[in-house]
Amino acid sequence: MAEVYYYVPAEESENIVECGLKLSVWHSKEIMIEGIIKKCISALLNPKDDINKFNDEAYKCIKLDLPPDYCYVADRYLYEAGVDMPEVMELYLKSIIPLEKYIFGSYRLPECLVTTTVIPGQADLLNKAQDTPVLFNSSEELYLNNLIEFNKEKYYDFDDITMYFFYCKLSELKQIVKIEDKNRKIAVFIDNTDNGNERIYTIKIPETICNIENNSGK
């Protein structure tokens, strides 16, 4: 069985635990899955993936135990971006895979598309204190950590790359001052935004970026 999570208004939670969730009533999407338009209840793989509802007493988190054959995972960030960008919506549709094939940390905000009615016995209130702990804080945090580690393995100077471009952007916005010597590959950033306390940051201009620029003819 697959364990996923779904938030409902608190006043309806006891009735849902007793009676289940009827797909025709609770679905929020109709999505093309495996060539068929299916009604879908959009659930979560981690209850903290909607931290606002997690902390809101107006909602209760229902833990669903479902046959995995009726569960698919998609990247909800792509769906939200795709509302106004059809080309991104195509990427969302391509992201839909059976739950059993999903690798945790692959999507920034995974949603579990439940394509079946939840019957009594498959829903229970999540006990935040006593239920089986989720192994990661949130899907977004796991995704970002995986992405950072992937790039650290790919680019040995990734820390310098991220800091350099972050501070360069602040310099473009006139938030800090940048002084750099590209021959020596040294960048100095002067930050006076901390209540007048001057902070100096020294960053190596990343060799990876220099090599890419040289190879592109810049």
C-alpha cells in the first residue's frame, strides 16, 4: 500500500475518516494519464509539503493508505507554472509517472495524483506526534539538497559559482559594491547594508565559468 497525505477542512475530517473520499466530489484536476483523461485527487508525499496547512488548525491532515496502482506522481511546480505557459504544461504532463517509479527528491514539489475513490478503512487522521516519522523534512528541501550535491560533484568550484553570481546580482541591483580582478580571478564585494557595518566578502572568480566563457569565444 502507498501512504500519502491530504488536507481537508477540520470540520469534515471525522466524516472523511468514517466514509472516505469520493473521487467525483473531491477531485481537483482532470489530467491525461496513460492516454486517458482521469479525475485526480491531488495528495502529498510529505505532510509538510504544504506547511501552511500543516500549521493551520482549520485543516486536518488525512493519511491515506492506497493501492499504488491508482497513484501517480507529478511535479506540481510545473503545473503551477504551466497554467499560463502551455509549453511548461507539456513538461508537467511528461513528469507524470507511477508512484512506484518515483525517486524521492526528483521533483521540487511532488504531488500524488490519486485516481480512485478512497473507501472507509483507507483514511485516518495523521497523528503528528506518534505517527511513523517522515524521513525528510520536506520534498522541496530534499530536492534542493540533491540538486546542490549533484552540482558539487559536477563542478568542483560550485560553492564559489553560487556565491559569485549571488553577489554579482546584488551588485547589479546597487545593493553592494563589486571590485574584481579577472586576471587574478579575485572578486571583492563590499556590503554596507548591515546597519552601516561594512562587511567584505572575497570570492574566487570560478574557473568553471572562465573556461566556459573562453570556450564560447567571449
